[in-house]
Amino acid sequence: MNDVVKLERHDVIAVVTVNSPPVNALSAAVRRGIFESIKAAAADPEVKGIVLACAGRTFIAGADITEFGKPPQSPGLNEVIAEIENCGKPVVAAIHGTALGGGLEITLGCHFRVATKEAKLGLPEVKLGLLPGAGGTQRLPRAVGPELGVKMIVTGDPIGAAEALKHGLIEEIVEGPAAGAEAFLRKVIAENRPLRILRNDDSKLAAAKADRTLFTNAAAAANKKNRGLDAPLACAEAVSWTLDLPFDEALKKERESFLRLVAGDQSKAQRYAFFSEREAAKVQNVPEGTKPRPVERVAIIGAGTMGGGIAMSFANAGIPVTLIETGEEQLKRGMGIMQKNYDATAARGGIPADAPAKRMALITGVVGLENVKDADLIIEAVFETMAIKKEVFTALDAYAKPGAVLASNTSYLNIDEIAKVTKRPQDVLGMHFFSPANVMKLCEIVRADKTALDALMTAVAVARKIAKVPAVVGVADGFVGNRMLAARSKQSEKLLFEGALPQQVDAVVIKFGMPMGPFAMGDLAGLDIGWRSRQDRGIKSPIADGLYEAGRNGQKTGKGYYKYEAGSRAPIPDPEVEKLIDDTCKSLGLTRRIVSDEEILERMMYPMINEGARILEEKVASRPSDIDVIWLYGYGWPIFRGGPMFYADQVGLKHIAERLSVYAKQTNDPSLEPSALLKRLADEDKTFASLAKG
Ligand code: T1G
């Protein structure tokens, strides 16, 4: 029919095959090809039924996201779906890989759906700040019922073929899938089975129409964790129209909501995050043919909090791990914590009941560094001091096999220094995981001076394999994330001197969308940790030091910047802290003033952005979007704000540069002056995003 859609005849069956790599996205050409094919097959008197299938690794994975924001081209997706739904002959969708978004919506226009057993079916639009815009909010609830429908649409999480079969989303699990679909269609034709036209089938809506709580409870449950996001609420509202409005009226309103969201800042930020995550995994300037090294066995040094979490990430991906400790007792404790974590997750239904045993079986606990000898990748997660790191890497250099990649999980130490104690610096790099490592998605991959490209690509490929989001950074104190965080922390203490309170600063940062403010975060991490690291570097922080000296180490002592009820993690403002801050300021001769929320927000965000610009200048990060990926997946930056550099472009670099200069003079802190890059872009009225365009 065209370059990306083929129409064939197998006697009375017409087979429409989409072939538009990499994921058969519904570009204008694909929509046109399907539309014309269905039209032709419907008009052909010899054709009794139609199969819609895809070539390549997956069924249609949705609308072509790169087309959003561009002038619409016809036919629109609703037109294509209507052509299928009304063609008067049975149309069967043959699903393999992932049928997502517009891809699933097109199958909901078909009269029957079959899928391979590995297939995944979902409407993930909400993850892009959208809602299904081609009838998904109306047809899916009619296919599976409003409870599952609203859950799938508000969470955006796909379901597997088995569950789809159980809930009537598909008719059969087949091989092929095109061949299986054809066999299924021949049965339909032979039995003259009535076409299942979802838009006319309200049978699964009856119960929820009678008892609306079925729907409202499901919507509330699905919406529990969506603070600050517009799309989940819009999704729940749209699904509720299945209960109240005629189909076509609801379809029209769905379209209006879609167009409102697609033009909104939140969806722009979330689409930016989608592509930035994929861009971050592309190592730049890699000579053609450079391949990652094979990784079948992994060894992890240290079974503490980080080592255990990292080991679980590999076991979760089915990769066998050797977990190495210095003694049986430490090993036993580490293995016990992992078992407990798995059991807890299984108990709340997060993983299948037999998963804890299966995954623990992939983790072999041993004592002695010599046990790294068979590993292709070794990740060190021991105590965070240079002396211990060097001791471990000296030993690894002796025991590890040639070609093994040696990675350190350090969160700020100099990887070049560590590499120097080995005779194979080309195999040394950083793989910085975030706590809890079995949950947090980010893996900051630190490229040291002598790191070989294939070693670097190995770390990136492994990170993706264990469902982490890799971002490549250079060697610098605190790499990217912690370095920018340090710029923010510096301002947090200063703001207390000037008149703000911990609860005021944290409230501003949480309102912005961060999960936690700097002071509650300090209490969670432990003020003793902060005090020790400042001691190491000879840094004074009068208020934080005062709290530590008063025995206020944070949550672990029930008191820090806040006080905590026994057994609770809820921060409670403490007048004792206010007094300590007041007394400290008096002793330093400082006068405190009213500090506005607006000033607090600017001083929390702009110094970080400025540090991000310096990081780009020094090539510690190669793309602004990499910095954003690091903050999105490692530091809880709200997805609907895209990341610090994306946010800066929305605010405007000129404004940020001006405000930074004001604060630099106001606080007598020259490090707040806008960096050269920020200043240049502001003067040229450019954005950070313009850097990617070169
Ligand atoms: N549009 C355009 N490009 C896409 C795309 C899409 N929908 N999906 C993937 N790509 C690109 C991606 O950028 C990458 O490019 C390559 O394909 C491989 O992807 C009307 C409005 C399908 C599970 O949200 O979740 O339909 O980096 O690296 O890990 O209601 O891609 O190689 O240049 O992710 O195997 C709804 C999005 C759209 C699904 C495969 N659909 N895609 O994962 O490969 S909105 C989605 C994914 C919509 C309708 C609405 C994943 C995947 P490059 P990849 P993967």
C-alpha cells in the first residue's frame, strides 16, 4: 500500500502488515497505509476477513511522539479506527511485543484481538502527560470493565497476554502472531461469529453504572501517587464519561482533553524526559564497530545497603551474582536483609510468591576477594574512603580475569585516583547507584581519564539490562548530581542565617514538586554523616554543626532539623531548632529578615542550574538532557518539570542570570555569579536545549 504498510491476500483473508522500524509508531505514513489497506480490503468482494499485523520486534507502540506539536496530517487516528470498526468484515489484530497507546487503540477498533503469550498491552499516555486520544478511554473500559480500565489508563501500566485473556481484552493466545490470527479469523468466518464492536457494547459498564463506587474507588486508588500531575486526573475523568455520556459525545470530549494536555507544559516536559532518557544511553563519539564486552557473571564487593540493593537489581534481571564480603557475619547479615526485602515485596504482591526464592538462588554469597576470578563485571560497593577503595582495587587487579570491567559505586571519590592503583586503568570506571539501589532507576556511569570506550559501553548496556537509566558523566567532585546538590545545600544553610526556617524552605521545595526538602533529606541521611564529611574537608557549617553537637542526628535520633514521634518519619517543626538558629545568628552578629517563598525557590534552583552550566562547560556532562535525566531518576525531580536544565529554559536564562547576580552581591558569594556558559546563552537569548542542536 506504501513503504511502511503492505496488503496481501491469502485467498479470502487480507493481511495488512505494518513495517516501520524501530517500533511501528503510527506516523502519518503508517496511518495512511492502514487506512487505504482496510478501505481496499473492505471493498474487495472476495475478501471475507482482515488481519492487522506488524513486522519487526513489536506491534504498534503508539502514536509517533515526534509528530506531536507539528501540524496534524490526515487521516487522523480516529478516522483510521472508524474505518476498521465500520468496515463490515471481521478484522483481527495480531499482537506481539507491545501494543501501546494508539497501537492498542487501533486494536480496540478491530472486532477481535489475539496475542502471543509474551505480549504486553497498555495505554501509557499518562506517562507522557497525556490521555489516550483515539477512543482508548471509551473502548478499553468496554473491553475489560471500568475498574481495570481506569487502573490501566490512570497508571499507564501494561498488562500481559494472560491477564488480557482473563479480562476479555483478547480472544486467544496464539503463535505467529499473524499465522495464529489468520487461523482464528478462519474460525470466525466459518462460524459466522458476530463482530464485537466495542463502541456499541456497554455490557461491562452495567455494574459500575449501578454502583458508581466500583469506579470511584478504582480511580482514587490509581491516582494515589500523582502529586502535581494533571494527566492522571484527566484520565480518570475521561473514563468516567463511559458511565455518563453517549459514545460519540465522550469521544469528542476525550479529543478536547487530549489537545489541551498535548499543548501543555507538563506533557512537553514528560515527552522531553522520554527522549532524554533514550538519548542518555547513547555514548557519543564511539567509533563504528565498538561493541560492549559480554557480561554473563557479575561480582559485587560488599553486602551492605548499596551492595545488597545492587545485587538484587541483577537478580531481578535474571543475572547470576557473586556477592563478596570480608566475613561470614557481614555476609549473613547482608543476605538476610535481601531475603527480608524480597519477602516484603512478595507479601504486598509486588512480585510473584516464588520470586524471592528464585532470585535469592541467583545470588551466591562468599567470603574472599579471590572469588572475583570468573566475573566479567565487578562492582565495588565498600566503605566510602579512598584508602579502602585503593586497597580493594589493588586486590581486584590481581584476581580479576583479563578484560573484566572494574566499577566503583563511589558517590563522589576520584575514579582516576582509584584506577591508578591498577595496571588496567582502561577497564576502570564508576557505576554510581542510588539508594535504595534495587528501586532507584538512575546509574551515573563515570568515565575516567583512561576508561576504554568498550568498557564504558559495557557499563551502559548492563545498566539498561538491569532496568536502570544510565547517564555518562566525567570525573568531578560529586560527579553531576551530588555536585549540583552541594550548590543547593550551600544556599539552604545561608537561607536559615538570613531568616528562613527549615519547614519554610522544605515546604517551598515540596510545593515545586520535589518529594522532600533539603532539611528533611538531611535528617533522613543523618546529620552525623554530613558532619563527618565536612570534617574530612575542613568545612564549617555553624547551624548544622550546632545540631550535631546537640546530639540531633536526624531521624535516627528522633531529632534533627525537625523532631519525630517514635516510629514516625513525619517531620515536626521544633521550637528548639528555631532557638538554636536564632542563638547561632546572634553569636555571629547576623540579623534575620523575612525571606519570601519566591526568593527561596530561586535560591534553591538557580545555583543548581548555574552549577549544571559549569558542568557542561567542563564537559563533565555532555548534554543538558543528561543532567536532567540524572535529576529525574536519581534525585526525585518532578517529571512534569522535565529536569533542572529544561526548567531553566522554561523560566528563561536571562532572568536566571540576572537573579543570580543579585543574590551573589546580596550574599557576598561570587560563586553565585552566572557561569560563562549561562551568561553567554542569556546574552544571546538562547537556551540550554540549543546546545544539543549544535
Ligand atoms: N514514537 C516515536 N518514537 C518512538 C516511540 C513512539 N511512540 N516509541 C519508541 N520510539 C523510539 C525511541 O525513541 C527509540 O529511538 C526507539 O524507538 C526504540 O525505543 C493517540 C497519543 C515501545 C516499550 O508511550 O515505551 O499513542 O533512541 O529505546 O527499550 O492515544 O519505546 O533509537 O532513536 O524505548 O525496546 C504512547 C513509548 C504514545 C510507548 C520499546 N506510546 N515507547 O522499548 O526501545 S502516545 C508510548 C516505549 C499515543 C494515542 C497517544 C518503548 C517501547 P532511538 P526504546 P525499548
